[in-house]
Amino acid sequence: MMELDHLAIVCARLEEGAAWASDRLGVPLEPGGRHETFGTWNRLLSLGPGLYLEVIAPEPGRAPGRPRWFGLDDVREPRLGNWIVRVPDLRAALEAAPPGAGEVVSMSRGPFRWDIAVPPDGSLPLGGGFPTLIRWHGDPPHGVLPDRGVRLTMLQVTHPDAVSLRAWTKGMADRRVTFRQGSRVKLTARLATPRGEVVL
């Protein structure tokens, strides 16, 4: 079983990315934390029960000694760059995933602990068309974020091989996630916000 866990806005500078997201959504983002393994830090926003938005960027002065996750070594302008799906058994999910979905990396930040699939070169599976897989140990951040009234209504994944993506993610029943055939990989999120509908 797969469940949509969070969306990631990737950027080169956290303050710039957080301002980009906040300006569009009309709400403030919450402080996040640091990821020592990958030399990154983030800000967070609740998208309702069981789902949140993350703005993530390299942390200045941090050299992780390995490629950063989410393709962050090559990111410049803020954009919606990744979608993350939680699974009950990460290793089993990886066995059923397409080649290059990643290897298991154990992570922690404050009270949160999780295992996540990250390709060794820091790239995104199928260019970001296939989701990053995660398994939480204990409670994830969803429940501690204040509700700012923002909700995801649609996530469209455009990919040259949308048919295979549908097959690889057949364990996810979330009707908000759709796949579209296209010449290049693109993620499009539609959100309901206090100021109306916003598309990222």
C-alpha cells in the first residue's frame, strides 16, 4: 500500500524557496530542521491530515560528502520537484519498484525517525516521475504542524512513460494523483488556499 506523504519544493536557497511558496499560497511556513546526512534544511506546511509540503535546500557551509538527495545539487530556481510516498515495508516496496528507485538510508531529525529510498547519485527515480519512498518510525511531522487551511486537490505527474508509472504505483488509491503522457517529466500540484486555488 502506498500513501501520499508530502510534496517537496526544491530550491538553491531556503529563504528564497520559502518566500516563493509563502507568496503563492498566502500563508506562512513553519520552521523545519537540518538533515546532517545530506547537508540540507527545510521549512514545512500542513496540507491537512496525513500530508504536508516541504521546502528544502542545501544548507550553506555543509558538505555532506555524498550527492544531496532530491537532485538538490543541480537545482537553481524554486519549483515543485518531488513527491514522497509512505509505505509500510520499504524494502519490499523497493523490490517492486522500477530500477534506480534508490537504496535505504536511515534518517533522524529531532523526535522524527525514518527510512527513505535515495539513489546513490542523489537523482530522482525516473527523473521525478516515480515517487521517493519513505517509511516512518513513530509519528511523522504531519500531526504537529498547525493547519493553515491549505489542501491538495490534485497532483499530476507528466512523464514519457505514464503507463508504466501507473502500473508501478498501483498500490496507491489516492484519487488526487493522476498521470499524463508527455515529452518531459513535470509535477503539477493544484491546491485550495485561503486566497483561492493555486497551481504549483
